[in-house]
Amino acid sequence: MKPAPFVYHRPASLPDALALLERYGAEGRVLAGGQSLVPALNMRLATPGALIDINRIPGLDEIRLGAEGLVLGALARLDAVERSPLVAAHAPLIAQALPHVAHLAVRTRSTVGGGIAHADPAAELPACLVALGGTVRALSRRGSREIGAAEFFRGVCTTALGPGEVLTAVVVPRLAPGWRSRFDELARRHGDYALVALAAHARVADGTLAEARLVLAGVGATPVRAARAEAALAGRRMDAAALDAAARALAEELDPPSDVHASAALRRHLAGVLLRRAVRGLLEA
Ligand SMILES: Cc1cc2nc3c(=O)[nH]c(=O)nc-3n(C[C@H](O)[C@H](O)[C@H](O)COP(=O)(O)OP(=O)(O)OC[C@H]3O[C@@H](n4cnc5c(N)ncnc54)[C@H](O)[C@@H]3O)c2cc1C
């Protein structure tokens, strides 16, 4: 199929992009890497009246360590983020997750802003951002605001971004002493969206996970934080019984969907497999 007709704009500055977004309202759509939006246009799953291509706007592709933490600009390409020494040092969870996103050719175009704004429930980056306690920077002609990642994802491909708003960057807090990360996922084939993914971020002290943040993708409409499993891990010696108890707590608190890719029961099982791997990895690292 071919896309429905649309007007195409390629603004050279953020103010121009914001003016266009305001002019078109709900009919306007930001185009970044195009790796999700263009297929959706071609299948007429999306029929915006206007595309606002932000690729030529300078300064949106930064990868920078600032006082507020690691700043990843909306137009930072996923392959650049994956290769960044700053990301490896300050957000190892993201560095571990990105090789699971599609294939290299797709990652050379896909952007951080697109991966977050698209808000696919099985996507890796949203789960990482929630696990790391990151924030999303949004800008419109009304001003700028910062939205906590936990509040940003509202449903399947639905976010807190309002009309006229563009995502300009995400910010990941600086890695605090003692915190370690493990990302892993299970998919039918490498590069497919995850059946289940687990972004695990934990403070390791005295051979235990003193605090843990566990966020899963593929098990709900948004990234899902596993509070009961986190509590079952916190401060415990991780022998076989404790690991079994944490996996049981996780299975009980998840309510994953059944679809053509996997049943709910399989997703629950896979989540437990990932949890066991993550705990071992975090304690051994
Ligand atoms: C074969 C294939 C496999 C894939 N596998 C995976 C996978 O395993 N995991 C995964 O996470 N993704 C996967 N993707 C999706 C890919 O990573 C997308 O590129 C990404 O989700 C969207 O990024 P983009 O820059 O291409 O955004 P686009 O496609 O340009 O935009 C996607 C959506 O986000 C909005 N948007 C983009 N940027 C902004 C912004 N700055 N502000 C406001 N709104 C914005 C657009 O309006 C649109 O609604 C796959 C894609 C392909 C083609």
C-alpha cells in the first residue's frame, strides 16, 4: 500500500518545528528515524495530514554528560548511543539493551526520541529509562517540561506528550556507587521485538541486592515495574530458595497478554528465567 496524502515539512530549527506542530495540531506528526512511522504510514495505520521532519535540526543528536546526568538527544541514533563510551560508563543498562533492538541497519536510522515517543510495550529503551529513573524533556511553544519516565508511558504507543510537544532529550541520572545493571531478553529470533525483556538495575552490597529496580517489557501496555519481586530480592542472601521465592512473586504480580507470539503462561515463565539470570549476573559482575 501507499501512504495517504500528507504535507511534508523539514524545518531547520526547533522554533520552526514547534510552530508547525502548533499549526497542524493533532494532524501533525514528528518524523525522526522513520523506522516505525514510515511502515505505519505505508500500511495506513497512521494517516497524519502533515509530517514534520526534525532530522535537519542541529543540536538534537547530543550524547553528553552534564550536571543533571547523561543527556541523550532526541536525534541521537541508536548505533551511536550503543558505541558511546559515555553510555557504556554511565548507563551500562542502555549499552547492554541496544544490541537487542532490531538490526544494525535499523539502528543506524532509529533515534532515541523515536524509540521513547513510539512507546511500543515490547521496546527495550522505555524499560531501561524507567529502571534507571530517567526523565523525558518535552518542548512546545508553551514552554518546556520534564516528565519522569514512570509517568511518561501511558498505554500501548501512548505517552504523556501533548499536542504541539516534541521530545528533545532524555536524561539518565548519574550512576551512583554500588549500582549495577543487567539487561536481557527472550525473542523468537535475534532482532525481533522481545517476547519478554528485563531491565534490572540494583545496588549491590555485602553480596546481596540491597535495592533493586526491575522493569519488564512485553508483559503489559507499558513498561511494568515488578515491585513484589524487587521486595523479595532486597537484602536477601540469594540461595536457591530465595531465588525461587522471588521468581514466584514475579509470576504472581505479572498479568501479561496472550497473543500470536506467546501465551501469558509462557511470558510469565520467561520472566522468571530472565529474573534468575539477572540476579546471578548482578551478583557476579
Ligand atoms: C525491522 C525492524 C525491527 C525493529 N525491532 C525493534 C526492537 O526490537 N525494539 C525496538 O524498540 N524497536 C524496534 N524497531 C523500531 C525502531 O527501533 C524504531 O525506529 C523506533 O521505535 C522509532 O524510532 P524512529 O527514530 O525510527 O522514529 P519514527 O519512526 O520516526 O517515529 C516513531 C513515532 O515517534 C514519534 N516521534 C519520533 N521522534 C519524536 C520526537 N522527538 N518527539 C515527539 N515524537 C516523536 C513519531 O511521530 C512517531 O509517532 C524495529 C524497527 C524495524 C524496522
